[in-house]
Amino acid sequence: MNSQKLEEACMAFMRPPSHTDEPSIPPLVEGSSPIAILPQDILWLIFSFITKTIRDERYPASWNIEKFQYYLRNTNPRHTDRVHRLNPMVVLKRTSQVCRKWREILLNAPSLWAQVIDITVLSWAPPWWWEEVTRRTGDALVSIRGKAFVEPNDPLSSIILSFLAQNWHRMREVEVSVLCRDTIEFGTESQVLYKADALIGAQSSAPYLESISLDLAHLYTSFPLEAPSLREFHSAPYPPFNPQSLWIPQLRALSLNFNPAQDCPSPTFTLLELFNALKRMTALNSLNLQGLGFGKRSFLPLDGLFPNIVLPNLSKILIQDDLQTCICILKHITPKDGCSLRLRAKGNHSQENIISLLQNIVGRYSRHHIFGEELEITCWNSLLRISDGRLGTPSRFPLLFIDISWDRDPDGPVMNADRAIPFLTGIPLNVNRVKTLHLQTAWDPTSTLVSQDRRLSLLSFFGRFNSVVEFKSSEPELVLLSRLSEHHTEPLLPKLQSIQLSPGSSVSSVEFYDSFIKFRNARKDQGLALISTLDLTPKGCLPGGQSHLPNIVCLDSLTGLKVLYVDCDDSFLNVTVQEYICGSGSLPTPVLS
């Protein structure tokens, strides 16, 4: 659905109220349905529940204008229309036209209208609808959200920002971005936005404000020091965060985003000022810090300068920054036991001496965390990642997610298995519930296991996963497991039943299949359940339409093993997933085309 059609749809939803509309709104016949006999206060509660339930199904406030425009150009029209049909403000409008009784209830419910103001929808509606919606809010506390992209001298920007400034005294939630085309595309400064910036900044207090996220085209909107009801403060990076604000002790959620990808300026406060502010936030339960970059601008001493802070209610931390800043902040904060951690950091080689400190810090969070049924561990070249569940799963905030990257070293990998496995072994990991293990390492299959310390470290790592049923990895990790089994009498991964191989490997097919046969036979000798499935489908088709089958038949000695693989013709148009049962004497069977 393009923007013109979307505008037409919104204008159809937002027809002006008039006396000529009234005859088209039917009276509700008593007894025509169960809902017809509900008391007015029950109906009001139903309307309130509906608007609160669907109010969050809208465009994420974190979107920049490029994402917003991409959404309009590329989103499935059905979904675009659904988002607008389910918009709380549109729902209230349509609900008010069902019958006269419902209309009477809703036209006298200012608190309902006040909590669903959405400038994303109103930016496509005619100006008079702004007046109608704001009139219906009466004197109720206002929750306003959304994103507007305005043209230079567009009256819409003046309407939106004047409404904010004139009603600042009754704002409860503000999650607004107003972006002006001349500010974005030509680098000039919008006078309308600057005027609004001054209007809002002139407010001495925000007595009812509970949550603030306000972006006025990268203006330094000053924010009142007095906001006695404020519980959530989100700066991206505007309005600027003032560590001396009087509302600091009452915050429940703090988000500071100085994303360098969006050309955000550096923080106007120091790291010490941030620590002193955090020390006052004893009620804080969510902390989100991104792009502060203190470690990039100066050396950060890890001892002596900064205070140690105890935040007994802090249950969620998201931090994305340079490695030195991340370690400095996490080292000095003691959160609630069981606090979830999502860490993304990037370091350089001069910071490798703090790896042991990073190990201790991560251990503080992992020791209180019980991993779920799926765990991803990657230590490949310049990346170390530990994730509770695969990326892209419905969980938006894994309870433990560690993602650390280093600047690439032309002389070799920074984080290979020799470094990563001891790092992981030194971290308390409660993995008794993990059934699916994704493991990617930079282990060199040509290396040997002559070092006893090296073997013990690897055995200690794999010895933790006694509940793993499915192992997803590449050939080098399986070769490693096979070699470890030769040096260890105790079974590794005792419940393992299925192996899935990822694409890309430096291991030859002959070496891999030889190692796999040894590994499976060793498990048979130990009295363990046999590995029943070898899944090669992620590796895809072989070049030139070749088949995996000539290599797979070497596994025929492993009677009963099910091998899944992908075959295709020379054109790669006809692709099928084949199933081959080793030792059965039967031809492969297509299971998916």
C-alpha cells in the first residue's frame, strides 16, 4: 500500500463528525445481543481494554525515517492495512459509529482518546481531525506516540509541536519523533522545529510525565529538571540526559542511545557523572546504554576512579559499546541476582589483557542463569558469541546474550578455539536443560591434542552438555569430538541422537566421514544410544549438480543411520531433499521437493 492509498484510507476513517452522520448511526436494539444489555461502565472497561491491548501494535519508536519509508514502500499491503485498522485511535473512531449508545459513551470518554493519540496516523489526516481528536481528550492526561515526516513549512509540524508545548502540563507518555525533510536531506535547520524546541524547553516542570522519548530532528531539547512522576527516560540522544536532574532517583528504566551509525553526537556528560547518577537510581530495573564511546576517546582506569554501585532492582541490562566502556560499566555495577544481560562489544588487540576480567564479569551473570533448551556458541575469527536461543527467535531479549568482536588481525584469528574454549570453560554455565547445541569454532582440524591442558579444557567444556540431543555444527567440531573421545573413557554428549552440519568447512569429505564412523562406533562400544540422524541439508547442493550420495555410501557400515541431504540438477531449478538409510540396500527417497 503506497502512501497515497494509505492517506485516502486514513481520511476515510477520519470523516468529520456532522449532524448528517447521525441518522446513519443505528440505535442499539435492546436484547439484540448479549453485549447490548451490558451496563455502561462495563462497556467502558471493554473499550479501554481493547485500546490498551492493541496500542503497541504500531511502528517501533526506534525506527529512523529510512526504515519508515522502506516500510511504506515494501510492506505487504495486507499487513500495512491491518496495522492501521488495528490502530487504537482508528478503532475508537469506528467503535463510536457502531450505534448511538456506544457513540455517547465514547464521546464522553476523554481519557480513552487521550491515551491513543498517534501522530503516525494523524500525519495523513486533515488538520481539522487534529482539532477533533484533541477536543475529545478534554483535560485528561495524554499519551502521544508515533513518527511524523514533514515537509518544510508544513503546518502539520507546527500543529504537532504546538500541541506538545501547550499541553506539556498534562503529558503522561511521550514517544514522538518529528523529522523535517530540510533538516534530514539538506542539512539546514527548520525554524518550526527550533521554535517548538524553545516552547518545550521553556516548560518549568512536567508534573504527570511518566515516560519520555522525544526526538525533534536532532535538536537539543532541554528537559525540565522537575518531573515528579517520571519513571522512564529514553534519550536517542534527545532530549539530552542531565545527571543532575531531580527525577533521577525515581527512574525505573533508563535508555541512552548515542548510535554512531546515525551521526549522534558524543554524550555531554562524563562517565563519572553517569556513575554518580546511577548510584542514585536504586529503583532502576532496566538499563539500556548504547554508543557512549568513553573508551574510544580516552583510557578508562578499571580500578580506583569509579564508585561501585549496587542496584538491587536491576533485572535487565542491554549494553552496546566499545569493549573498554562495557567492561568498566559492568565491573562497577552489581545488579539483582538473575539479572539478564545482552552485551555487544567491540575491542582491539591492545585490549586483550582484559579478557580475564571480561570472563569474571560474564560469570557474574551466567552463574545465576539457567539456560533453556537451545544454546548458541560461536568463536570464529574475530567473534565470540554466547546466546540463550538462536537469533531471530520470538524472544526479543535473550536472558543471556554475549556478542564480542575484535578488529580483524591480518596475521590470524583473534578468537580461535584455543582461546575461546578456555574462556568458556572458566565461566559458570548451567546447561543441564540444553537439548540443542549450536557450536561454531575456529578450531584447526590439522592441529593435534598433544597438550594435556588443552585436552582437559576441551573435555571440561564438552563434559557439561549431558542433556544435548541435537548437535548443530560443522565438520571440524565433529572431528574434534572424535579425537577427544579417543583420549577420554567417559562419554561425551551421552544423549546425542542427531547431528546437523552447517555449510563451509576446510575438512575433506573422506576425513570427516572417517571421523564420524569412529565417533559413532566409539559411542556404541560405550553402550550409548546410537546417533540416528546425520543432517547434511544446510550444506546445500554440490557444484555442477553433483550428488552427495557417492560420499554417503561409505557410511553403509553404520546400519540404520538416516542421512538427509540436498540434490539438484545442473540448472539448480529442481531441488529435492533426499533421505538415505545406511545399510538398507534401498535407494534414496525424496522427502521434500
